[in-house]
Amino acid sequence: MEFEKLRDEFPVTRDRIFFDHARVAPLPQRVRSAITAFADDACEQGTANYPAWMQEVERVRVAFARLINADPHEVAFVKNTSEGLSIVANGIAWQAGDNVVIPDIEFPANVYPWMN
């Protein structure tokens, strides 16, 4: 994708230079459109289209797996990085003496799971 086309996906860049810091970032236009379409559907149809929503989740899982050269069953969706790190940290069979090295400026929610 050309740089300008990519930049057009983020209207905030018309007036600002935005450095994403992996916390809360502006949404691209295509994400905004997808969220709006989902919200409209949920508002108008309730959960009647739930099976279609799950088909879309699986379509995206397969596409993302292909992008990162993984199997779809290796891709899990979580609400954010902190939740994902918490799941990983709690899924490891820690042994006495195990260590995790993280930067001292790490976002607090990404530190706490490793302190358990």
C-alpha cells in the first residue's frame, strides 16, 4: 500500500503527527467502518446474526495466520496486549530461579502479570 493511501486511513494525520505508543491509538477508517457495520447490525438484529459474526472471526483468524505464517489454531484473539501477556504469564509452569527481563519503563499492566 502506498504511504499516502495508508496515511489517508488515519484522519488524525491531517492535523497531527501521531506516534503510536501501543496504548490507545487512532483507528484506521476501515476499522471504523467495520465497527460501525457491526454495531448497526447488532442494534437492528440483536444476536440473530451471531453465526455470521463468528464466521467473520474465523475468516480473520485464517487471514492473520496466513500473514504471520502460523496455523489458524495458533491464533487467539484477546482484547489487548496486557490481557494476552497475562494469559501467557499465567500459563507458564514457573520454577524457582526463573526470570523475566523487561524494561523499567514498561507499561504497568504489562509488568504485573510477571510479578505473580
